[in-house]
Amino acid sequence: SDKKCVWVVVHSSGDDQDELVRTTELDYILENF
């Protein structure tokens, strides 16, 4: 549940220049589900 909140926050935040960082973090978070 907490991880889902983190995913939502990471997914819905940031500009285009944060795309690579967000993608990397999403991959990392999803791998740890």
C-alpha cells in the first residue's frame, strides 16, 4: 500500500527532463513489488 503511494507520487510528478529518472525509479520500484 505504501509502495503504491510512492509509485503514484513518482509517476505523477516531475517535468519532461525528469523522464529518465522517473522511468529508472519506476522500474526499480516495480521490481520490488
